[in-house]
Amino acid sequence: MKIVVSGGGTGGHIYPALALIREIQKVNKDAEFLYIGTQNGLESQLVPRENIPFKSIHITGFRRKLSIENVKTVVRFLKGVRDSKQYLKAFKPDIVIGTGGYVCGPVVYAAAKLKIPTMIHEQNSVPGLTNKFLSRYVNKIAICFEEAKDFFPREKTIFTGNPRASEVIGKDGIKGRLSVGLKPTTPAVLIFGGSRGARPINEAVVKSLPQFVGKPYQVLYVTGDVHYEDIKKEAELVGNPDNVVIKPFIHNMPEVLAGMDLVVSRAGATTLAELTSLGIPSILIPSPYVTNNHQEKNARSLSEHGAAELVIEKDLTSNSLIAHIERILLNKQTIEEMKLQSRKLGVPDSASRLYKVIQQLGKENQK
């Protein structure tokens, strides 16, 4: 089987794509892949590291207001379609999969016009413009939140979950704790704001540092590379408690997550897929700077089922942060109930579910 995958812009589009590729490689050693992304996007760094053939096109996203840039984007889209057709004709894929981001627009559209079976994977509860556009042309639409069904044609849409969820299962949580300097048995909470960090979360945590002293739990605080040096200086000024470990970035996140009792984070779709797959309670602080406020809607899909507590960014303070942490972490009944509810929402076999859809689509095309 020959498969083209396209997705980019953020890790939330790229990591599920890579997780799916790794799942297929495990069960189908003969599968061949081509990844089409942008040269300046994060995918141009992450995909080649996995030894996956990579091609690029030049494309930008649409502005939501009338702009001369949108005219340029249309021109880039049409050129992207032409370039994609050349790549597709040369590679001759059996299926083309888009995992989100504007780069997959011309790629998946080109495939549909060439009558190649196509599928998009929507990670969020509210789809972006690209997937809404592509939904008219693709054969199948895979979703991760039941709420997303309302935005797509029902006859094409199937719930699979996020393939990244499958990659955190079976990891050694104790090993993960030790790798970042945490004690193996003391209750632990991870606080992070994504790969680049989040300033409002960082500000609340720094102000909380003196209050963490002597607490019966430990904190792993991931600042993001951009903020790390400034945060370390501030922590030294107020006194970095012994039970707080500060890191700029975590490279073995699935392993570290497996060792956590509670997570404080943004509400990106991939993070939520990992948390629910492991059954980890969370305090979610959605980014208000994303399209259609989709992170808050993602978060509500957990908080309304008792798997998470939702904190709106403007309401976040050092006192509210600690109050939320201790209300969950220091109450055995609360944390056990939240673990149960979180696990109920998890889809640990999401990668294999998605591969089954791909296989079925391939069989239908052969008829």
C-alpha cells in the first residue's frame, strides 16, 4: 500500500500523522509513505527525522478579513494543486490523507480531482476552514470528538479518535518520572503550556512557587524553550522549592505523562487524546487565541463529563491554580472519580481504528 499524508502548521496536525504512519508500519511492513508539507513548517523538521520521504509546496492560509493577501493565497493554492498533482502522479498512492492545516488543502483537493481515494482527520471539536472546505470532496472524514459530527456530512463521517492516543499506552511512568528528576512515589502534577509555553500560565506558576514549599506533592513545570531562562531567573529570586522541577521542554512526553497523577495544560486536541487514553485528570486552561475558540470547546467535552476542571484564562491566578490542584490531588475520592471519567473518554486503539478505515477505503476503491 502506498500512502500520501499531508498536514502541518502545528504539532497538533503533525504528531497524529506521524503516530498513524508508525501504526501502519507496525502492521504493514510493505507500506510506502510520502509526506507533503511546507518547507517552513514544523513538519519539515519532524518528518525527515522519522526517515519518511518529504516533499513541500508553498501555501499560506486565508485571512478572515478581505485582504490582498487572500488573492495571493488563491494563486498559491492553485500552484500548490499543480505541484501536488505532479507529486501524486509520480508516487501513485492508493490513498491520500489530510490531518489538518492549510497545507493539506491543495494536496487532498488535487488527489480528489485525480480520483484517488481521500480522507481527512479532524482532531478538534470544531473544524478549521481547510477541513470544512475539503469535506465536500473527500471520501471519508475521521473525527476525534463526537461534537464535530455536526459540521460534516453524516454519511462520510466516522469516529476514530486521535492516533496519538495509542502511543502513550504501555509506557513506564516510573521511568518517565526518574528521567526528569521526580520522586517515584510522591503524587505528581505536570504543568505545561505547549511546546512554546504560555505566558499567562507561566506567570501564575511563578507567583505560586513560594506556596508550593512543603506541599505533600511534587510539580513538574515545563516553561517552553522561549521562556525558560527568564523563568529560571525569577524562580531563583523567589526561591525554587525542592518539590518543583523546572524544565524548558520534555522530549519523552508519553513516558512522562504515564507517571503523572494530574496535568495542568492548554486544551489542544492531541494533549486531550493522550490524557484520556491514560485516564489522567486535568485542569484545562484553553488558549483564547485559536480559531473559533475551539480549545474551550475541546475542554468542555472533558469538563462536562467530570474528567477535567475548566479554568478560563482571565480567571487564572496563582491562588486559583493551587486551589484547583489541591482540590483534586489531595482528595482521593475526587481524583479517582476523575480518573474513571477521563478513561471513559479515551480511545487507546484510535490508530488501529483509523487504519481500518484506510483499509476499507482501499477495498472499496478496488471494486
